Amino acid sequence: MNKYIIILVSVLSLGLVSCDAWLNRQPDEPKTSENIFEKRTTTFQYLANVYTWINNETDPSGQNNIFTPSSDECSVSFGNRWFRLFNNGTWQVSSNPSNFLTKCYSLNWKGIREASYFMENVHRCPELTEQEVKEWIAEARFLRAYYYFCLMRMWGPVPILGESPVDYSGEEVRDLDRNTWDECVDWVCEQCDLAAADLLTEQSSTWLGRATKGAALALKSRVLLYSARPLFNGNPTYQGMKNYYGNDLFPQQYDAQKWLEAAQAAEDVMDLGIYQIIGENAGLPYESWRKVFLERWNSELIFARQNTSYNWRVATTPEGVGGRAYGGVGVTQKLVDAFAMENGVYPITGYESDGSPVIDPTSGYSEVGFAAFKHPILGATRQTYKMYIGREPRFYMSVFWSGLNWIGGENVINDIQLYKGGNSYTGSSDNYTTTGYLPFKFTSTTYNTKAAGTTNWEPITWPLFRYAETLLNYAEAVAHCVEAGIGGYTAQDALAAVNRIRTRAGVPALESVYPAVATDMELLAKMILRERQIELNFENHRFFDTRTNLLSEIEDAGNVYGMNVEATNDSSTSDFWQRTVIPHDGGNRPSTRVFTKRQYLLPFYQSEVDRLNNLTQNWGW
């Protein structure tokens, strides 16, 4: 963004709940740096502009991010999108897909610059009180830290530009190299602390969605959790990697104290005492969990972005409902398998070499036969594959399978058919699920999907940070602290946090189902990761959870399974109901994914390597 020209946001658009266009930049008359900070209104508009560089992460189809289609949560049928380069291992330094470079790289650097410029100049506004200046600087400081984190989670350590509003595309950065990982983490966490000190604990109802003290502390919690995990904590692959200045880019030895820092950071959010697990003691798991994702705002949200629901729902709504719906995002069989039974037991404990599941015989789970079943949300009773019967509430709120009825406001359809030739897989385009499942998590049964076009989808509040994640961060970090004998924590501390989430979900306490987790911290940490997979599904966490835990060579590689969508019907005798390697994984690409060690971090593109004289490339690229 030019120093003397600014794209302005209407002051009325800053109310995230009160106006759908909160983060949509609108062009306005040019404002010079000489007069932009003379008035409160235009100064406030500049602050709004600093928010606008937050990437829209509501799209699971691969247009705006790769986090969902390149995770093991789903397979996307849409072809010619750059997530496929991740999935088949053909991403290269020279790939440089323009959308990704813009959304996940360039925009974050622009946001960093705009935040720094605002912080440097906001004090010039004579119409602001001293307290307002402090608070607005703190908002920009938090956003700048968030933009750095968005770069770090993809590329690892990056250059820290400090307080000056540096144009990262300009000549002044040509000789810079990356700071070390620990320097980046320390700097971002320091910025979070400084921001938290001056941010409001809660915003008024007019300004829900603006940064708060909790948002800054939640960002610090996630940064420190990632930093404690194996990717960035003594990873042997990165041994000996030095930057231009001769410093080790990554920590060379494992440091258990990082888990203590992560636990304490999550605890700081908890100690604010203002966030809740919605309905954790209400005994209404369906109503409570769906409220988190369908209410415009609630006390579980820490920092969220409101946008049109078009990006999410057009890709996840079955084509057969009419209106504008593509239904090309398929939940993988692995995610279906991850959910617990209603008795709290995880039914699938692993897989054989041929992909067949290893079933816990105590779970009550079966893949044989059909039985009458009434869907707890959609209501209709029908003969249902036993794989889907007796599962925990989050399963039914997250996964839609073939043969279910559809309720979309006035648009009620008795039978959604996800097999080839069915009403939601005509075979004439890529608008179908390759796995026989669709996501259901952010779906509203009150929205009239038949009338949906391109612009009239209802708004959705997308959680960037919510309290359930904070509790899971805390539980994971504490489990590792207990294992290391540091911090004075106990296993019960971790279990108490994760059980708050399971209680809301309507499943028993973890230790009542698996008593060994009270003493086996490795097992406890593994099960906390599974709870993350379930609770945070399709919220763009799984992509990073597998990578930062160095699990992607297992979890994000190999065959992708679903139901047999090439079958001609989904009757109870059909071969549709068979675990099958899906026909393709995006644009007729092979369904066998490839993941190698170099893919844990993205490469810096060749254009950046050529432009920056001293830039140290990531390992393996």
C-alpha cells in the first residue's frame, strides 16, 4: 500500500456483529499522510484498514487457503487449484501460485507495515484522548503480531522488521536475512504482552470483533504451543541450519521448559475469567455446540472474523439442494473414524497396512448392517449404516452422509444422494464429494439454501481463537510438563481442562473411559491431540497440528479413504457402504498423497530468493 494513499473502511463497518462488511475494504478518496491523522474519523478508518489484511479462512475449497484441503480432514474435488501441489508433493520453489503468495505471504507483510505506520502516527490525531491512543496502538500491535505469526506458521522464522513501517517489497530489505525462530517467538510474545497491557478486557457490543486483552494472550498461547512442539523444539532435521549472520535458525536442542511457557500462557487466558465453554454443564450438547458456530457472537469466541457464509457453505452444501451449491468438499473417512462413540470410546484405534480399521471391541462400534436411526438434528428416521449409529454428538454436528434428508429453511429435501448419478453427484462437473461425506459443522438448518445465489448468503462468524482451543492448548502443555516433572502440575490439571470440552460434547470424562491417561502422559498427550482433531475440525487447526507435531509423514501421506461414490445407489445392499480409496483428490489427481520432510515448512519462492540477497532458504528446498 502506497504511503500516501490509503484504502478506507467506512467507520460504520467496524461493528463486526452490527455490520457484515466489517473487514471488507472499500475504496475512498485519497488521503495524504499530512491530513489522515488530523481527524478522529479518518484515524479510526486507518485502524480499520489495519484489520483488513486478515486472510479470509472461511473457504475450505482451496481458493483462499490450503489449510483444509491439504489436511487429512477432507478431500476437495475441485481441480486446478494449488492445494493439489501440496497433496501430491510437487510444490516447488518456482511454483509461486499467485493466490497463495498474495493471501498467505504478501498480505501479511502489508498488514505488518500498515500496523507499524499507524502506531507511528496515531498520536498525531488531536481529537483522541491519551487513553484512546494507547488502546488503538495496542490493537495495531496485536494485529502486527498476528500477521507475523501467520508467516511463521508457514515459513518458520522470518525477518523481524521492528517498529519502523518498512515496505517489505522495497529496496530497504534487500540485505536482510531471517531472524532465528526463538527471536521471532520472543518478539511476537513481547508484542502480545505489550498489547495485552493496554487492550480492553472486553469490547462493547458495538465493537465486538475488535482486539481484546484475551485475543493478544490467546495468540501468545498458540505461538508458544507451536514453539514447544517437535517441529520447532530441537528438530534434528534442522540441525546446523544457520542464517546469514551465523546464528542457528532453529533451536538445536529440545527444551522442556517451552512446555511450561505454553502452559502458563494458556493459563493467562483462563485467568481472565471472562470466557466460557458454552453449555458445558447444561446437558444440551447439540444446542450448545452449534450455538458456538451459528450465533453471531458468544462468550466462547475470543477473536473472530465475520464474513458472508458463501465461501464455506457454497463448497459444503450438496449440489442437489438447488440454488448455488457445489458440494465439493468431502470429509475423509479418517475424520469420520476419529469421533468417539456416545460412551466416550474412540472406536478406531489405527489401521492395518491395507487400510482396514482396527476396531476397539469395547466401543460398541460396528460396520456390519443397517438399523433404524433418527438423526438428532435433521429429525428423520431411516435405515442407517451402523457405522454412524451410537456416535458422540459432535459427529452428527460435523458430518453429513448420503441418504440423509436436508433442511435448509423452507428448502426440505427427503433424500440427498452422494453416489455417482445421484441428485448431488450428476457427474457433469466437479461439484460432488469424492468421499461420500460433506462437512455439516457450520451449516444452518434455517437458511433457505434453494434461494442461495452469489451474494445473499447469511453472515458467518468464523472463530480465529476460541476458548475451547485455549483449554486444549493448556491440557497438552500441562501433560508434557507433568512428563518432564516441571511446573508443579498434575495429570488432573490437564484432564480437568479437556473434560470441560468433553462434558459439553456429551461424552464421559477421558479418565473414566481410559484410566491409563491419569499416569501415562504420552498417552494423554496423544488423546488430547485427538480431541483437537474432533473439537476443532474444519477450523484450520489440523493442518498445523500434524505438521508442528511432526506427524504429517504419516497422517498427511498415503491413500485417502471414503465411501464408494462410484456405486450406482446407496441402498442398504449397495457397495457404496465400503471403505474405498477415493477416485481422485482434486481435479482428477491421484488420491495417494505424498508428504516428505521438506514439506513441513514452505519454501521461500524463487522470486524472493532472487530479490533478497541474503535470504536463507528452508531445509530441503
